[in-house]
Amino acid sequence: SDGVDIVGNLTLATGTLQFTNITGGGIGASNYGVAVAGTVTAPTILGADILGGPGSGTNYGLYITGSLVANLVRISAGSLGLGSNEIGINTTGVINATSVLLTGSGGGLYSAAGQNNYGVSLSGTIFNATVTGIGGVGLLGNHHGVLVSGLTANGGITFLNCAGGTGGSSNYGINFSGNFSMVSGTLQFTNICGGGLAAGNYGIYITGTVTAPVIIGSDIMGGLGTGTDYGLYIHGGTLGSTGLGQIDLTAGTIGLGSSEIGILIDSGGTVLANTISLTGTGGGLYSSAVGGNYGLSINNGSVNASAAVTLTGFGGTGMSGTNYGLDLETATLTGSSVTLTGLGGTGSTGSNYGVYTTTVTLNTTLATFLNCAGGTGGSLNHGVNISSDLTLINGTLQFTDVAGGGNGTASNYGLYIPGTVTAPTILGTGIFGGPGTNNNYGMYVAGTLQGSQLRMSCGSLGNGSNEYGINIG
């Protein structure tokens, strides 16, 4: 039972076509506020207070399988549905306008076993759009602000103020479950947040391929959950295209548990562009026994640029420690230059490294660990910890301004090498052990450091005993 059902073509030559206070009926399923199966054409198309009916499932506010064609499309829709798949705006057709503004809110009932109540669901084709989606509610979760399941965009698209819903887990701000492609324009993310209140509430989740000439984003946050609430999560997917344009993304998390990671790339996930800059900030709660809250983590993934790669991570907090700024495990980094900056977080158990690496391959002529520092709390807060193989085939590996952390504690090394580091030229300046009480070495080589040229300048800020600049052994 639909409020308005447009099955054929509707054309308005001049003026404004407006939908106001439209609601689907019925108490069963599939009661749409406005359904468009034909082609609707008007200079301006406006809509407000468009609601799916109070049914038991799949009650969409606005449902487009046909086309909207206009200079301006501005529509706000939601759902009164109480079950699952209660979607504010669901489009599988075409929205073609000079300016498109869509705002959708998912439905559901907080005390019912509902799921998949999205604010906006996008597939098909869209032009020049700004999209805001707020996920709905239901005990089974998966209430995304926006679901993208195979979309072609033209002329740029901005995802603005999108948030996952509440109830269960896996409530994402934006879920790219299928491919997204855009030939021209900018793909922009602003104020994106996962929902709550359980675990696994990501800001942006990518399992498909997302491509655009320019991809930028800020204030991308994992939700207020109990663990694994990532800001940006590329899980086996691909972001960008080889040698094309710019990617500049900043993400974090407001999650309060463990593994609250700002940016995570894993399971073969890849980031591709001409220039790439990624900045992540970990979450957690300083007074709880949580840890492993990394700023930016690559675990079996790659970042590949034609020009510069810049990765920056700020570790989170939690009493269990191991809150790394950058966590690089089985990572391949490619670019004309690669710059890595990590600041360890806080945690009373310690081991809050600025940068932690294991099995890293650098395909560049200049790789720099720049402005890296261990965190605070406990001991073993190293600026850079290279635990196993780090290999640079050609060029220079450089450590600049690297320091151990700590707060009056011991064994906070600036640069710790228990693994094997190989590069033709290895340079280091401004490498210091932390301001602790004992054994705060500037550089500690417990493994192997090998190259054709090696020049390192190290010291210690420690104020106790055995405060060595360089310790080899």
C-alpha cells in the first residue's frame, strides 16, 4: 500500500514538483511512501516527510527503480516500519540532476529482532550528489547509515553526516558492499560515524572496489562500541586506481574496548593512487583493561602510489597497553617516497610503540621513519620496533627524530631492531632513548642491520643507569 505510486512517466515542463507528508499504509510488508518505476522529469523535485508505512518489513520511504531527471532534486525520507529492511531511501534506478541532495533515516523497533534498516541504499546511477544516511534500530544490527551495493556516480558525490544505527553489532556509517565507480569529480566523506552499542561498528567498510579521481575524507569514526570499532576498514577491498589522482583520508574511533583502530587494511586490501595520505587515531578507554588500539594498521595489505605515500598513526589508550601508532604486519608500501610517522598511545602495561613492523617490503628510493615516539605508561615504549624483516631493495632508509617514550620507566628504546633490516643506505639522526630510569637506549640492535652504507647518530634521554646511545648485542 503506497502513498504515491508512479508506474509510468510524469513530466512537468516548468516549476516545482513537490512531495510533502506522504506515508505508506498497511500493517504488512512493502508499504512505500513514494514509489517511482517510470521516469519523472521536472525542473525542481522536492520531497519532505516521506515515510514508509508502519509495517512488518521492507517499508521504504522513497523507492526508485525508474528515473528522476531535474536540475535540482532534494528529498528527505524515512520509514515507520517495525521489522527488517526498513529503509528511508532505496534507489536502484537513475537520479540525474545538476544537484542532488538525499537524506534518509532507517526504521525499525529498538526492542524487536530487526536488521538491515538502512538510512539510504544506493545502486544504479547518480549525478552530483550529497547523501546523508542515518541507520535505524533493531536487536540484530547491520543498521548502516548508507549501503552502497553497486553504484556509478558522475560529477562528484559527498557523503555527509552519515551514522550507523543502534542495536546489535555491525552498524556502519557507510557500507560499500559492492563496487563504486566515478569517472570525474571528487568522492568526499565528512562526519561519518559507526553506530553502537555492541562491537564491530565501522565508520566506512569497503569489501568491493571503490574508484574516483580524488578521494578525500575527514572525521571518519568508528562507533561507540565495545571493541573492533574501526574508523576506515578496507577488508580485502580496493580503494582507488593505479596512478590515478589523490587519496587523503583521516579516520579514528570512539570505541571504548580493545582493537579500536582508526584505519585498518587487511586480508589483501589495497589502496591505490598517485599520491596517498592516510592518518589514523586509535580509541579505547584509559581506565579500562583494554589494549591493542592502533592508529593505523596494515595486516596483509598494501599501499601503492606513483608519487608519495604518507602514513601517520596515533595510538589509542587502555591499561593493557600495546597501543601502537602504526602497526605494519605483512605490508607492502610502494611510492616515489614513503614517510611513516607513529606516536604510541598510553597504557600502564607498556609496549606502546610509535611504529611496529613485521615483514614489511618497501618499494621506493626513499623511506623515512619521521617524528616517531613511544607512548607512556609502563616500560618498553619504543619509538620504532622492527621485529622481523624490513627490506628496501634500492635507495635510502632513513630514521629522523625517533624517540622512546615512557614516563620515568625503563627500557624505552628509540629504535629497536630484533629482526633484520636490509637497505643499500641506512641513515639516522635524532634517535634517542626515552626519559626513563634505566636501560633507555637510543638504538638497540638485537638482530641484524645491513647495508652498503650505514650512518647513525643516537643518544639517550634516560636519567638512570645503562643509558646507552647505541647498544649492539
